[in-house]
Amino acid sequence: MNAAMDFLIIDDDKTFRDATCFLIEEAGHYAEGVESGQLGLKWLKEDKWDTVLLDVSLGCENGLDVLTEMQKQFPLVPVVMIAAQGSVKMAVEAMRRGAVDFLEKPFQREQLITVLGRMQRLSQMSKRIERLEQEVSESQAQNVEPIFDFTTPNMREVMEILMRAAKTPASILLFGESGTGKSVAARAIHQQSHLADKPFVTVSCPSLSKELLESELFGHVKGSFTGAIKDHWGKVKAAEGGTLFLDEIGDLPMEIQPKLLRLLQEREYERLGENVTRVANLRVIAATNRDLKNRVAEGWFREDLYFRLNVIAVEMPPLRAREGDLLRFAEHYEKFFAEQCGRKLDGFSPEAVVHLLAYGWPGNLRELRNAIERAVILAKGDQLGPSDLPAELRRQSTTATTNGHELPLVGSLVSLEQLEEAHLRKIMACTPCRAEAARILGIDQATLYRKRKRIGLE
């Protein structure tokens, strides 16, 4: 199904404007007309238009000069020039100034439909290029996220469930604290699914007012609320054939929840201010850091919507429950940001490792990423040390309990033997194998064996 487009007609002849708008809307698109080039430029600043139809003769204005100004201000908006006395010379000049097509008045309906078809193909191509560029940009930005780089059993289990579910059309609900990687996991699901070559569209549920969020999701028609100066297609339409990711679904206003339930159950929706029922072909992934069962009990979230979303539900483990991955994540970030900043660093000092392991990371992966990026930028030496880490990491008590063992911080009033034992136990608990533990500790495996035997870690 071809997507409808928004056309802006700029012509000083009202009869022609109205007739052209009628023909365009009859073809399944949306059109508005204005009488001057200056007004057309104002409308282009205020809203998004897919194509402009611009008359060469606009009374005291020259349409070709208006075209030049449009190319300066809105170079990505295609312009079709129209004129009553067409000529090869005028058409060539219009194309030279940036027009993509030319129509001569009076034109037949079939001629206009042909031009509309060309503009639609051009728009689809531009949107596909824009989507691919966005995906490349997002992919490069997310290369820093080690979502698949894990050894913790509970994280392995989560990703195994998600990758199996990715191949199905089932709705997926991601729980987890802020910063645990829910949005990265959602994109990973999309990329591993049969919809990978289709759009991935995100809507942040708490970011807008109820009215604007409803318009953002489902779209609206002109005049449906103050400021709705033209028809608008929402994110549901933009995600057609692909994935709609609803971030922080727990904050979705109660008034919109029945409409989302209808979208999930019936695959139907209506734009704001319109009674035309439309069919949606998409997959929904939702995420929240809230307890939806409590939200249901408190009357803030519909129970039927909760169960409809909860077809495949997983909880992204917090970083403190993924100790086996913590140091590997930190090293991953250190290498990424060191390369990005053009710095050569030799990992973390033993003292910095102790601080990293002792901290609770309430902000999870997002906080870890920010902390390591800051440390890399401010590092004074060839290794990241405690002084390079944020102050809150160093403002801990002298000990932190992990797996039943006290982990003394560097500078605590403890012996070197106690510090070494605590550090050794922690590293062994956080690494997948002895070879990795020996590498982090900077000793060979034989030495590690002797030290483990001495403290009873056989």
C-alpha cells in the first residue's frame, strides 16, 4: 500500500488552487493551497510537506525566484513548477534552479496523476535512504553497547528467550530498571526478526501531553485540535510493516490505553478527529521500568492491556545482578572510548577494579558507560586509576559485601594479605574461567592455582 503524501499548492489563482487540491485529495493524498510565495515559505517553516506545486507567475512575485529561496531554506522538499505558457526554456531554467518536474496549464487529470506518481516514488526512495542512514547512524552509536557481550547465566537466559521470540509476530514486553539496555534489546529483537528490513519506530510514552501523544501515535486530521493546521500521519503509520517500540509504556495515559488495546487486538486504529477505521500491520515491543501489576492494582493501567502486552515478557537484569559481566563491560567501554578519543590506555589499575566491583551501579549500563567515558577523557596516566573515576564511586564505605565476603577498599586499615584475598575472590566470582581471571590479575595460571589453594578456593 502506497503512503499518502502532503502537497502544498502555491498559486495566486484560487479556482486553480481549489481544483488542484480536489484532484490530489481524490487521488488519496492531502493538499492545501496558498496564494503567495512568501506565505508558502511561512507554511514550509511551520510544518512538514512532502512536495510543493509552485506557479511560475505569482502576481508581483516571480515563481522562479521563490523556487531559488525554497532551495536555500528547504533543499530536501521537491518542487514541481507549473505555468500557463510553458516553454522548453522555462522548463530548463526551472530544472536548473532545482525543480524536479514541470507541468503546463491547463493540464489533464492524467498528467497530474502521472506527476503525483513520480513524486510518490521519489518520496518513498528518499524515506528509504533516510531510514537507512538513520539505521547506520544508530548502529554506529550502539556499537558501544555490549548487549550481546555477556557471561552471566540470567542474561544468557533473557537473550535466548528474546531471540526465539524475535522470529514470531508476538508482542514483547521488556521490564527492567532504567539503563539496563531495554531499548538496545528492542532494536536487537527487530534486527533478528523477519521485519529487519522494515521500519523500527520509537515512541516515548511520557514525553508528550495526552493529546499530542495520541496524535504522535495515531495521527490527526486538520482542525482536530489547536495547532492542527493539516492532516498528520502518526508513528503507527510510519511503522507500517515493521516494529513499533513503545518506551516507558507504564506511563501511557489511561485515555489512550483503550486505543492501544484495539490496535493490539484488532489491528485497527483511527486518527484523532477522524471516523475512518484504518488497518495496521506491525509488531509491538513495549518497555517499562515500572511494576505494571502494581499500576493495574492502583488503577493506572488497564488489566486487559497488561495481559495483551504480556505475551512474551522478560526482565532485563540490573548490572549488580550481572557481576560476571561487569569488568568485561567496563573494558569494552574503555577500549571503545579510548579509540574514539585517540588515546592509548592499558586498561584499569587493580585499585580502580576494586572500586568498580564495590560500587552498586544504580544507573546500570548507562551509568557505567558515562563513568568510563569520563574516566577515559580525564585519565592522567596510561591506566585508568581511582582518581579518574567519578567521586561517587570513591565515596563508598571502607568495605562492601559481595557473595558473603567483605571486599576492603584500597586505603582501608587491612593487611595486604586480606586485600589480596578479597580481590582474588571477587575476580574469581566475576570471570567465566581461570584463564580470564589470571589475565585480569596479571599472573600466570600456576600462580593463580597456588593462591586459590592457599585461601581455600579449590
